[in-house]
Amino acid sequence: MGSLESIEGVWEGSINIPEQPLPIVVEFEADKGMISIPVQGLNDYPLSNTELNGSDVLFDMNIQGQKLTFDGKVEKEKITGTFTQQGQTFPFEIVRGSKEEEVEKDRLVEVKVEGGAMSGQLEIPSGEGPFPVMVIIAGSGPTDRNGNSIALPGKNNSLKMLAEDLAAEGVATIRYDKRGVGKNASLAGKEEDLRFDQYIDDAAAWVQFAKEDERFSKVGIIGHSEGSLIGMVASQKANADAFISIAGAGRPIEQVLLEQLKAQFPANLMEESTNILEKLKQGEQVKTVSSELQSLFRQSVQPYMISWLQYDPAEQLQKLNKPILLVNGNLDIQVPVKDAELLHEAKKDSDLLIVDKMNHILKEAPADREGNIATYSNPDLPLATGLIDGIVEFLEVHVK
């Protein structure tokens, strides 16, 4: 076993199983390595063998008598190769944690949550505090605190930019990787044990943490996409001072899902999806799911979906008697403007901000679908004009 010195550190990525990429985190030390597969509840599992010869790297693990092998090549800050298990092979790709992340470590804070401690990242404006602080909640799936997802190529850094731009305007933020993602991968547990309410409790814990910190004055929540619904309920639970929804659904999630699937699926799969969602909404699990729908409705994710489907965004927003800002972009191809308008209708005393040319990841985008999606992988694009100004104006009235 050669020294692993040149690849020491944390690498994140996924095994690219069709329709269902499996997120992994690998950490190499000088003479050993560990792997975490959060959705399978595997954390810091020791690799049984690690070899580095020039740019060729081989590492494997033994689980219950099974050998799982990763055979790859190191190319600058990336390792790509083939994962093998029981004769089946899939491509894998992991990338090195950036130097930038090392610099960020001194701004990490922790809060106790169910299952252990959760790490979050603080952005504090320069100058004398105390400052208003907003807890930023990311969207669905493996989206991290910066707004990036290992399910998508490249980075967009939307939530990182949001935090940094707000700090420049005198507003502090705390953003965090959800349980099972990034720095909080170890809180994943098993996929079948995850519930929507855990996300709500985690967000509420961050609000409570900020309320007890003398560096902060008022404490609010910014929820993006799925984080909007989480933020609405957490704002009630933790008595936040203000709530901002960005690209949040205004209808129950099954309606949004079916609308999104319509563009992708033929009639038979649409009918099956509709039937599955109806059963899940009634609290019933569905045992037989077509292979094309496994990534969406696999058995292990159904308990989470059942817990999520219990919440109607319009109903939750009506319960919230705090200053509310509803933000949407008019070029959002995932959550259209009508969702923000539905929320505004449900809560007429809320403020509504429609940002011109803004898409789902808060960037200015072209109207065509292909060009719009291309922005999801471009970290060099700034946030859409009008977004930060609109948020800051709202906060100056309600929380400063």
C-alpha cells in the first residue's frame, strides 16, 4: 500500500447508478481511508485496502462478506473510475473538497439536533453588531448549504452568494447542509427512517441557537424551494421574527410533482404516479413501483414522502403571523410565478417580489429550457438583479 499523501483529505461525489446516483464521501489519510454512504446509514466505514500508484488509485471495502471495489484514476482534483459489487459495475466520480472549504472552517458553528450535532456556516457582516440574522434552508434532494447538488454537474453557488451578498448589506446568515448531506452526512440515518418533520426540527434548532447568541438581534428564516415549506413550519415552531420564501411551492407537493412529471412521462407512467401519490397522501405505502419510477417512489423514500404530503403550504402560511416576503423569478422552470401568487392570495398581508429574468437557482437566465438549465452549473453568474435589493428593503422595514 503506497502513501496516500497526495490525495489526503475529503472527496465527495457519487456512484452513478442509473436513475438513482448514490452519494458517497471518501476521506483519505496518509495510510488509510474511510467511506460514508449516508443514504445507507454507513458513516466513516474503514476501507480495507487503499493503493495509489502514480495516478492509479484502488480502494475497497468488505461489508458482510461482500467485497466492494473502486478502481479509478486521479486527475487533478477529481477521481473517476469503476465501482464493482457482485459482478455489477457502475461509474463513480468524486472531487476533492476545495481549499475554500478549509478557509470556511473557522466560520462553522454547531447545534444539537436529533442524532447528534449539526454543523452550520456563519456569514457575519464587518462592523459593530448585533446584526439581524437569517437562517437559510436549502431545497430538496442532496442540495448542500451552498445551493449545489451532487445530482447535477458543476456548481451554481446560489445560496453561498445569497449569504455573502446579504453580509455585504449588513445581514448575517447561517446556512447548513441538511442531515445526510455534506458536512452533516453522518446525521443521515437510514433513508426509510427520514421524515419531513426532522428537517423542520433542525431549522427550528438553528433559530433557537441564533436567538441565544448575543451577536444577533432579530432572527428570521429564508427557505428556498422545498426549504420554503420547511421554513414556514419552523418559523411557527421557533417563533422566528420574519420569513422569506424563495421559489417555494404554493400548492401541495403532489400537484407540483405531477406538473413537473407531465413534461417527462407518457400517459401510463403519469397515471401510475397519480395513483401512487394518492395512496401516499392517505398514509399508505405502495409495494409495486415500475422501474422507471423507482428513483422517485422507491420503498425507502415513501415514508418521507408520506410525512411531506401532510403539509399544505397555503395552510401553513396562513398560520404564520409574522412579516412575510414571497419571492419568485419569472423564468423559474421548476416553480412558476403562480405558486408565489397562490401563497400571496392565501396570506394577503405578505409582500410579493417577482424578480425579472430570475430562474430557480436565483440567476438571470434565458427563456429557453436548455439555456436555463445550463445556468445550474455556472458558479460565475451573479445573482439576478433585484433579488438582494428586494430582500434587504423588506428586512430594513421588518427586522432591523
